[in-house]
Amino acid sequence: MAEERACCVVSVSGLPDARTPAAGPWSCSGVVLSRGPGLVLCQGAVFAPFLRDGPAAWAQPRTLPPDALRPRLRLLVLQPPAGTRAPALGLDAPAAPQSPAGGLRQHEARLLALVPCGAFQRALARAFGRAEQWRFGGEAAEDDLRALHWFAWLRVPGLDSPGGGWTARAGAGCLRKGEGLLACGSPFGALCPDLFLNTLSRGVVSNLAGEENALILTDARCLPGTEGGGAFVPSPAGPRLVAVIAASFCWKGAEWVGLTLLCSLAAILRSSTSVLDEAGIVVPPVPGWAGAVQAGSGQDPLAWAALVECGAAWGSGVLLAPRLLLTCRHVVEAGAPLRVTPAPGPGRAVTVLRGRVVFATEESSPFDVAVVELEESVPAFVPPRLADTFLPGEEVSVVGFGALGHACGPSVTAGVLSAVVAVAGRPVMLQTTCAVHGGSSGGPLVSSRSGCLLGIVASNTRDTGAGATYPHLNFCVPITILQPPVARYCRTGDPSAFAALNRAGKGVRAAWRLQRQPGPPSKL
């Protein structure tokens, strides 16, 4: 595939001298941006062990030249064997020296500069509050966090090709939440490139932040070592490189969020203007192109979602009518004043509305549901179409205010409807593979095929024995359970319409306890 031909592995090692023993190799993924001249871009953190001034160098705002590193470094770029053509990205090249193992092409490289991306750094500071204890890249230390917004430009003569051009690019400013992305990187870097070089992962744009969307979150599943790899969007002329993987994992406190952090390529190029000008490198403009808007149901799941805040607690909700919202009981059980912030959209600005809980299921109910009436109507609201059937395996998405919800509005994650749990022939629980995390509770589950509302998110899975959270196994209340009482309430205004949610039978209760009946208490 064309995406694979645009990506590579970067390996950095220190050659021994009289004073310094050999170090490394350290490695990460990279993207081939040009073959005329040969240029590779990668994440800057791979050079951290070789900084003359140590981690303090990441704190300064200016470009770091090659002499900021210890001398006698060896930089290698590894690529797949020659022979596969990728005309869509303009990356054809003559045969190059091959390594003995696996026929991989191996090129010597030199560092042009390490460049901080200011727009990405500002977006990081605004979106990820320190109080929320965000971490990136697994067990990332503070020094690694300081290197997140640094990127390395490598000059690779072995990639030079007469008439070679730049990889096809797209600006991140046109990205939309929920749009498809394909990430390409090499898990574990140079550890075993014969097996892992340029692995692909598909996902969607989960959230966006910063100037011209300098910061991008995706639910494409990437592993350590893919940092520096590329993220591509489809276009009529073929895939276009839009961003670089900055961190493969995101953690919030002790919770694995299951999202990957990207930096807009356009933002990196803007920050690198002086470095490229000094090297005599001309960056061609991005051709004008806007992604085609796919024909669909006319439904907008982002417009159905709302941030629900009750005292210190917060979560998501789904609007069913201009003044009616569903959420989870555990989101509003604090009993404090309720604030609802619908997601902004065409025809409406960010507005905080007051609401009151007109019904909440009992603690003993298997259905974790609350019904909220708003004091004012949401302007220009188009209600969702409700599903009446569920197809296991169909593509679905979840919209919620987890992850960057407070800073950037609702996030979108995609997956499939992995199971429909029925009792006496009636669906009582939906399971999905979408990434669901703290703050997603109460948000809508939507069919990607029909655009219909399938249900509301209740929880993801936590193994209390292992202390692990699994964001890609989660549970939703089917809308078919909720639609009849909602319709009755809209006709009568009587909250007792929802009382049946407290009278679920033993089979339903056992399903939502995540255990077989009879049997020991579930550990989930």
C-alpha cells in the first residue's frame, strides 16, 4: 500500500570513542517526506539519550542544531525491500543498499535539526491539564513528556531520486471528528522490522485541538515504537499524509484511554520554516482539496451529545428532544445543581443550560439511567432517529465527553457492535468495541450504517482482580428499552412512565451484573 511506502524506521546509536562507550540503538518510526532531496521526519524523543545538555535541552524554545547531540552518532533509516511502487505518493526510487537480514533497505542519514512545534505545544498545554494526570507512551517519564512536541529532520542521500517529489499531503484544518484515518508505524521500532515494519491501523479522528487542528486524537491502535509514523486520510487521488504520531498511548491517571496522539504535519512544517530555508529546501504548497462529504442519513450524532455536570461529577448525555436528555444515573446522583452544555453545531453557539432530574433509576436497577428536563430548549435541534433492530458486527460509533471533553468538546470513537445480549428474546444490553473511558457515560451509541441512535453508554469494563480497565469492551442500554417510556412521558409529562426500568427480571439483572446465574459474584 502507498502508506507503507511512505514510512520507515529510524535507528540512532552512539559509536564508542576513548571517553564514551557505545549506546543504543534507540529507534522509532519515521515518514519519508521527500525524495528530491531525500528527507525523513521522525519524533525527536528518540534523540533524548544523546543530548549534550540532557533533558534540560527540551525546555528551550529554539531549534536544536546537530551539535546539541553527542558526537559520533550513527543514524540509519530502514525501509521495505525495493520493488513495490507507490505512484500515488510520488515515492518511486532506485534500488538501494540492502541489509543481509530480510532484504531491508538501509540508508545512512544525518540530522538537520531538532525542531519544537509551537502550535502543538500550546494545544497540549490547553487540552491536557496537569491535575488530570495525563501520561503518554505507557510509563512515560516527565522528561519524555517534555519531548512530545519535538521532531527531527533527517537528510538521507540514499533516498534521493531524480525528479523525486514530496509525499502527497493534506492540511489538518479540514479534518472532521469521526472522519476515517489510517495510521502507519513500526511497533517496537527497529527491534524486529522483518515482522513489524510499517504496520497499519485504521481508526477515526476522535478529537481536535489547537490552531488549524495542530493536535489530533485518533482511536487507531498504535504500539510503542510507532511514534514518528504517519497518519493518512483518503482522497480521490489516493491517501494523503496529514499528521505524525507523537505518542502511541494515552493514560489519564490509572486509566488507559486507548487513544493515539498525533501532531499535524502542517504545524510541524510551519515551525520548521527556518531550518528548511537554511538547508535550501523548498516545500511545495498543499494542493487545494477538501474531503468529499459522504451522503448519509442527515443525522448528526455530535449534535445529540451534551456535557452533563453535577457538582464535581460529570459525564455525557444524549438529547432526544429540544428539552429532554438521557444520561446515566451515576452521572447525576450527587444531587448538586445540574448544568448541561450541548455540543456546538450549525446555528448554535456554546450555551450552558440548567436542568433538573425528573427520573433516575434505583440503585438496584440494572439500567443505569436518568432523565433530565432542560429549562430552555436547545436551538436548531434535530432529534435523532431511533433504531428498532440491532445487527451484531455492524459498524458503530460512540460520542462522549471523555478524554478531551472539557477542553475540546465531544470525542468520537469507532468500532463494531460486538454482541447483542437478549433475555426472553428482548435485547437488554449492547456490547461494542469502541473505546469508552471516564466521561463517556450517558453518550450516544450510533449506527454508522443507518445513522440511527442505538442506545446510551453505561460503562466500560474493569477487572477488579487485575486492577485493569478495558476501554474496548463496553456496555450500552438499548434504545428499544428506553423508547416506550420516553414516548409515554412526552405524552403525559408523568415521570412514573419510567418506573418499569426498576422492575427488571432476574435474567436482566444477572446480565448487567456480568455473571452467570447461579454463580459466584463477578470480578468485573
